[in-house]
Amino acid sequence: MVDITHKIITQRTATAQAIVKVGSAETIEAIKNKTVPKGDVLEVARTAGLFAVKNTSNAIPDCHPLPIEYTAIAYDIQEMEIHIEITVKTIYKTGVEVEAMHGASIVALTMYDMLKPIDKNVEISTVKLLHKKGGKSDFNDAKSLNLNVAVIVCSDSVSKGSKQDSAGKAITSKLNTLGLDVTNYIIIPDEITDIQKTVNTLKESKTDLVILTGGTGLSNRDVTPEAIIPLLDRRIPGIEEAIRSYGQDRTPYAMLSRSVVGFIGSTLVIALPGSTNGASESMDAIFPSVLHLFKIINGFNHGK
């Protein structure tokens, strides 16, 4: 099975369709009048569909078990066709597209089974996903934003050349995956003056996003928060909390990190842990949804 432990939990919705075609108008009338010998076709098939949605992971090997929060099954009878539409919702790390399609397929198969004694020309067609929402791709505004991005590695050992940077490269890789190019990659020592000078220079050059890695712990040389906080015009506690909450679910040491996020003018500054895992997990926690901030500061009003 695919590893989804790095994903965040969001509300996921998927709607799927299946179409059952019958061989005669009499079959449609029997369904409507509930005179099919095997019983009420629509209601029995609906029940089968509900069970199928909840048991998808038992039937499809690579599907993850997940909580099904909502399932709706609707029918639309059009001449000699029964259009089945299933909507499934969950609040989880992965989507419910397969659950919706599995449910639609089982509803259709149940109808086939119940109708075959009275109609030898029943067929199933067009099992497909109609639409879905809630995954990470729904929150990725990166390609439309054209952001100027910088990554700063705050590390005495890396700046001296006695250690290779991996956290900054991990951050850069994740940004590239989202469609963002890093225009400045800078390595500096753990010094308040160096950190502040570098961030201010980037801000003056109209850099949209500055991500720092390193110096957010509690050792004597961890001074990134002390350097960044005095520069911030607006701090964003919700993003900081999201980083620590995500990390705490994965390691009990995440609570010791002092990640800082806020705006200096129109430049978003994000200070992340210096460990590769800490930096990588922090990126997973807040990207790409954090990029929505740039739409907000440019006047996006959520449709109001």
C-alpha cells in the first residue's frame, strides 16, 4: 500500500456514476411498481451500495481503510436506463474516489442480479468518477502565483563547510514539486545579525516567500526566532500551530521546536526546524495550502 502517513487530514468528497440499461420498458415498470420477483430493486441495490462503500478496502487490495462519514445514493430513470450516482465523504488523509466507484459498481451489479430472471438484456455501462475534491491538488495555487522564493540555511557547521546541507535541499525539492522555483539559496551562520540582514535584504528585493531552516530549537546557538520575531509586522500563530501539531503526531519532540511564521511587509517568512525530517514534515504540514495567503493579500475575497 502507498504510504500516506505524510498527508494531512482534510474533507474529501467524490461522486461516481454507473448506468444500468434494461431490455424492455416492462422491466422499468416492474422496477417502479416494485413487482420484480426478487424484491424492491432500488432499495436492495441501495443497501448493497452502502455496504460496498464501507467495505471497499476489503475488496480492493491497495485501498486504505478509512472512515466513511457520508454516503448518498441517487437514481435517475431515463427511458430504458437507470443512472446511479453515489457521493461519498470522509475527513481523512486520502480520497474516496474508489469507494464511490466501488459502491456504484455494486449497486449496478445488484440490479443486474435482481433483474436477470425477467430481462436477459440487462447490461452495465459507464462506471466512472464524475468529480472529486479535497485533495492537496485543490489547494495548490503555486503555478498561478509566480512567486519569488528564497531558502536560507541557518547553520554554523554548514556555513563553515564541515557539514553538508540536507534540510535546505529537502525544502527546495518540495517547493519544486509544487511548481515553485527557488531563486535564492543562502547559507549563513547562526547569528542574529546575519539572519536579520539576510532576511531584510530579501524583503527589500521584493522576495515573496522566505523559508529558513535551522536554529528553532533550544540550544544556546538556536537564535532564529529571536532574530525573526522582532522583524515581523504580522505573526501567524495558526500556521505555527499547524506545524507543531503535525509534527507532534509523528514525534514527541516536535513540541520543542520554535517554528515562527509571519509577514514582513508583503514577504512571508517561515522559520522551520534544521533537521531534515523536521523541515520536510513541516513543509508537508502547511504546503500547498499556505500559499493561499498570497491570494488573500492580493484581494481574494472567497466569493463574497
